[in-house]
Amino acid sequence: MKKIIFPLVVLALTCGVTRGQEEPATVSEHLKCYGPFIGNWQYEGPMQEDFEGIAEEGTIIVVRTSMKRILNGSAIEGNWSIEFQGGAKLMGKDLTGWDAKQEKIVHGAMSSGGTISGGSITHDKATKSLTFSLKGVDGDGEETSSKVVLTKIDKDTYTWQATERTGGPSDGPSGVYTFKRVKRQAKKEAK
């Protein structure tokens, strides 16, 4: 009996290890709409609204964003920072992926200010835009919600606009912020 059980255990373990080493099936087909937004981007200019307790309208800001495919193309990682004239800085990170059960693109984010949010993204091929519909809480535990639209203008330009916002440092719609692609610098060869 031991001679039969041992080979079965080895076979089961081997199959389990082999299965665990297989490349996961990619779901990037559902995230192809993100392709034009992959890269490094920057907006530098005046704020178009007040950020309560942080900065006033007209304050010069530098916003940097980056989006890249991760996890074998099955997710998008986003990183962003806002530097306010005078030295204040906010940073954040988000992840986007495909929810196969609900058949929709989902998004989750956190920031250095203590905010968290989650929701979904819809793609409009005709307008070349992604619309984020999010709910969350700010750093004080107050509920927030927003609808944000990224619209691709050309290869090296997109716009960002909050069309709806409640809670957080600003309510209501925002102005339109234009982001330009930041070219990657070539790596210097090691000598």
C-alpha cells in the first residue's frame, strides 16, 4: 500500500508545483483602452480651484503621473504626485484591473493624505476617454465621491477633469488640466 501512496503523493505535489509555475492567462485585452495613457506625464501651471486647507486657486502646481502595465499585463499601476508652490506635496498610488465576475474595469487608490477610493472605469471609444466613478473616504474619515474624465487629445497630450466631486478638499467640477508626455531619458552606458 505504501508503494502505491508514495508515487501518488509525489505526482500530486509535482502537478501542483508545475501548475503554480505556469504563466497566468493575460486579461490585458480588457485594459487595451489604457494603452494611449501608458507613460509619464506632467502638468505645470496654476490650480484652477481652491484645495481647502492645502492651497488656493492660482497656486502654481506641478503634477506628475505615470502609468504602466504590471502583472503580465493584467493590471495597470499608477503613481502620481502634486507639488504645491510653497513646498507642500501629496503622493498617491493606484491599481486598475479587470473584474471578470462583474465584467468591468475596477480601480482602487490611496494617497499620502490618507484618502482611499475605489470604483470602476468606463471607456468611451468615440471620445477617446476613460471615466472614473469613485467613492471613498478622506484622511479624516469623511465620505468622498468623484467622477473624473481622462481624454486623449493626441499622442503626447491628455486632459484631466473632475466633472463631479463631493467631500474632500474641493467640491463640484474642476477646471480642465492638460498633461503633456514626459520623454524618458536614455540610460547612460556603464563604463
